[in-house]
Amino acid sequence: MIAFETFLEGTIRTATPLAFAALGETVAERSGVINIGLEGAIIAGAFGGFVAAGSGSVWIGFVGAAIAGTLISTLFAFFTVRIRADQIIAGTAVSLLSLGLTATMYRQVYGAAGAALSIPTMGVTEVPGLSSIPVIGRALFAQPSITYLLYLLVPAVWWWMYHTHTGLGLRATGEDPRAATAAGISTRKVQTAAVLFGGTLGGIAGGVLVIAQAGSFAEGMSAGRGFIAVAIVVLGRWHPLGVAAAAVVFGAASALQYLFQAMGWLLPYQAFLALPYVLTLLGLAGIAGKTSAPASLGKWHDQS
């Protein structure tokens, strides 16, 4: 039972950065923009959070992570929403730029031996009463405070997307931008705001990796989470609640290695490390069933 509870705790811990990134990507894709540059926002957020958290405050670290993710997504938004460049090519370029830029800046700031540097991490905050619930209590309510922020953010985004005028405008832009334009909606502004929101959450996802988990920065530590988050959006059918559930599935796949090791399985742990990536391939191949992407996802409408 203890091993299973540890597995559940690891599942939520691993799912947290994925859920942040995927939730932001959901908003971006519902506006019709697929942001492959999300990987770049995550690694930029990890570096920004690492630098900012050096002040001694973990929350300042998260502010730095959010700003870094927003800045790198601003670049993506400029090339895609403003110039109408190909979204896939621009996203790939932004990701590669961010990976290289953060590695270079890290070495410039901290030197070649900077890998040994560490920062204070956000500790676990137990919710009185709820954390004592058998089996699931500690998994859900004995997590870093940033995880509780995610608990609030998921239903808030769902409510905004489906119960507000601006949320309707977002979905209309992603489904039929011509109709949205005819209704007086500036699709370009909507898409820019959606991409920046996604970048901000992507940056926070990177901050979670550094500030709430690792306590240090390493080159390429995003490890493909941005691409996994894109697959999670597909698996979650572009719905905030579905995306959150899909992130937990991917988190469980990552945490399985700890459960199997505790059970004494002799399989190499690398086999379990590959599970999230196998799920990514299956998700992108459409194994989750028929999905209905926003009709104008990846397509441009010339608003004039």
C-alpha cells in the first residue's frame, strides 16, 4: 500500500508541469494556433525561474519563469500571428533557439561548472484534514503550493472558455475565423493573447521543474515535455478538464518506474522512462479515439 501511495504522489508531482503546459497549449490551439514552440517556453521558464529564484524567493522564481515563457512565446507570436509564418516551422525554430540560448546563457552566467549550483526548492504544503484521507490524501493534498494553484486554474479556464463572451470568442476564432471577424472579433488579437497565455503557463511549467522538483537547472531539462503537452491536448480533446485528466495519465506513466522498482521488477528502468514517449506516439496516432480539433487549427485567415 505504501508503494502505491508513493506512486500516486509521484503521478501528481510528474503531471503538474505537464498539466500547466498542456492547459496553456489548449487555449492557444482553441484559437487556431498550434504552438510547437511550447518546448522552448518550458526550457526558457526553467532558466528564468532558476535565475529569479536565486533571489531566495520561490515565488519570485515563478514570476521569472512566467516572464521568460511569455517572452519566448512573444517571438513565436510575432512570426506566426503577425507575419503568418508556418506554425510548425516557426515553433520548431523557436524551440531550438530557446534550447541553445538557455544553454549559452547558463554557461555565461554560471560558468562551465554551473551544473553543481542549486536553489532552495518549494517544499510540500499539507492541507489539514484532506491530506489524511486514506490512499489519495497525500497524493492530492500533500504537494507543493504551485500544484494547488493548478487545481484552481483548470476549472477556472474551463469556466472562462465555456461560460464567458471572451471564451466564446476564442473558440469561434479557432473554429471559424471568418465568422468571428464578421461578428467584430479581432482574431489576430485573440490569437496573440492565446499564444502568450500558453507561453506564460509553459514558462511556469519550466519553473515547476526547477523550483518545485529539481532545485537546479540543466541544459535540455525540458526533455520533450513541450511535445508531450501537445499530445496531451489531443488526448484531452482540447477540453481543459480532459487535458488535466490526460496529464495525470502521462504522469502515471512516468511514475510507474518507481512503483515497479519498489515491486522488485527486474526490467531496466529505462523501459519505464520510455512509457510517456510511447504514449505520446500513440496519442498522436489517434489511438485515443476520434478527436475533433478546432476546424481552423494551423490555418490562417487574412483578417482585413
